Amino acid sequence: MKKLFSIILSTFLMVNLSFVVSFGETVQNSELIESVQVSQVSQAAIITKADVSRGLLYCREYPVTVQIDDVDVPTKEKDVPPLIVGARTLIPVRAFFEALGATVEWDAENRIVTIENDGSTVELVIDSPVAKVEGKAKILEVPAMIIDHDEDGTGSTMVPLRFVSEGLGAEVSWIEATRTANIVPASTETEEEETSTFETNYGPLNILNSNAKEKMIVIDIGHGGKDTGSIGNQNSSDELYEKDVNLEIGLKVKDLLDLAGARYIFTRESDVSMELYDRPALANDIGADILVSIHNNSFDTEKPEGTEVYYYSKVDEQGLDEGALYGIYSKDIAVLVQKEMVDILGTVDRGAKESEHLAILRRSSMPAIIIEGAFMSNPGNLEKIRTTEFKEKYAYALVKGLITTMNSAF
Ligand SMILES: [Zn+2]
């Protein structure tokens, strides 16, 4: 069904773009097409010959200027000038991305253009609404296309400016008054260096096996927005909110899940409010296989310290347990993550504990755990929590425990 749909879509594109040089064979990158939903593909715009002609005429009258780091990049005479189609700016791929320092490769047989810059890769298939950024399929509003504006028989390969630039880690700003798009290449400042150090230190993780890669993981970053969670050193100048610590850890978890090849959805990726019950509800709605909630602990007194992981073993109305329903047990994930956490963080081992009183665990249908990394109410733990090392190690231990459990279960 998906294949049939994509062939119809492609045929439609072919017919409508038939003025373009020569089509040769229709190439379907089935790997790309099949990794996205048909409904998503259908959202991609269908660009007609008329759209392209209108864009060419309009941009001849009102040219678009493209800059890199505020410096104009001239279009070569043989190239099609920047062109707006379907509210997206298309630019000739070589002229602009080589000026950015990227390498551009053209696979004529499969009609694939690959743009690579500083380890980031964007892959587009001519006339296909699906592209790959860092190997992951993404939907394009306007596909890459070959346009022969002067009908001399040689076309330029045109690619969507913003999509490709952002895929390479660059930022794009648009100034409407002067119709100027400015591409600012990815900075090589400290933030990037920190990330790469993190990935060097914590990246050598096992990757998920092919069955485990199919599973959907929901990562819930505890608290957020108006809900601060626990507060360390409350009412002092160095007050620390649990929501911020959890978020920093969560974003590192995301990097590591990418390296492991996992499928995931996060309940939040920024400092926004989210109702407690909406978190398990989201995991249920998308049919997740595993839910992991990231927290840090707190108590009324300073004394308690260390790491604990909660789980709640579920059984459905028919008496089927998590193993029968999901192929993996909450308890196994909890026990292994707990072990990795105390080994790697060097915190006091408070154990993996079963609890039926926590909403995240009780209201989710799938195996789920809540990690309480360390106590914000304990001065020694709080000192650790403040460090980047703690957050990196927390993320690493979580992902390591999760991968190991998933690889042995699936
Ligand atoms: Zn919490």
C-alpha cells in the first residue's frame, strides 16, 4: 500500500514537472518512503510546473539574495537563481553549499544528492518528499528538483535552502524587506565541544539490536514550567530546581538514545508545564513499549541520600503479565538501571522498589520506571547534582541499563 501510494505520488510529480530535463527512470527510495507514515507523505506539497514557472517569473522581478554569514553569495550565470516555490526558497545546491564549505555529491543513477558538512549529512532524492537528515527520514514541504530555467538542456539541482541548512546545523534568517536569506554556519563554540566530549566519554555504548530498535520508548522529564519539583538550597542565592536538573539529564539521554539507534518520544524537551496524568496518557496514546521517568529526590530532613528506582509490575484483566504483553518486565529494567546508576554515580544504593502509588507507574499500561537519581535535600548529593559530570553519568547509566535490558529481552 505504501509503495503503491508513493508510486502514484511520484507519477503525479513526474507529470507535473515534465518540462524538467530528462527523467530517465523513476527512482523510488523505498527505504526512505517506508520509514515514514503514508499520512505524513501525503502532507508534503505537490509542486506543479505552473508553481515553478510562477516562482521563476516572480523571482526574476524580485530577486532573492542569499548570504552566508552576512556576505552575499553570487549565483553563477549557468545556475538557476534562488527561487521561491510553495513558500520555500530553493537554491542551486553546489553554488551555495560548496560556498558554505560543504561537499556535494550527486548519484546520477539513483538521483540522490548528498550534502555533507562537518560530519552532518543531508540526503535528498530528486522529486521525493522524503529526505534523510543524519540518516533519519524527514518530510519535505517542497522536494529537491532539477530545473532548467533557460531551457538549454542542462538543469540545476535545486534544494530547499532552510531544510538543508538546518539539517547541516546552520541557522537561517529571512529579511522580508530585502528578500534576503542569511545562512549562519554552525558555530564551533564551547557548547559543541562539550557535546562532543560528552559523546566521546559516554558514547561507547552498545547499540540496540534490530528488534529492540523497533520498540517505542517514552522518556518523561519530570516536572517543568510552573512545577519546579524539589528545590535544593531553597531561598538561597544558589537555589536549584529539580525540573532544570531533570531537563539537562533528559537532553543528554536523547543524545545517547540517538547513538543507540532508539525510537523515542519525550514528554517535554524544554522548560514547559505538563500535567502529571498527561505523561502516562501520552505513553498510552502512542502505544509505547517502555516508559522511563527522570527525577531527583527530596526529603524533609537532610539525612537521606542515594539512588532508587521505582517500578510497578502490571497484569491486565486477562491475567497476562508484562512479559506476555510487552516482552519485557518493569522490574528487570528497574533492577539493571539501579545497578548501573549506583555503579557509575557512586551513590548509596537504596534499591529498586515496587510501588503502586505513583501515577506515572499506575496509569501507564506499559512497563515503566521512575528514577530518583539523588537527593536534592542532602548537601553531599546536591553538590554532586550541580555538576555536569553527575548529569552525564546519570544519563549514561540510564541508557546503558535500558539498552542492556532491551537487548536481552527482545
Ligand atoms: Zn521529581
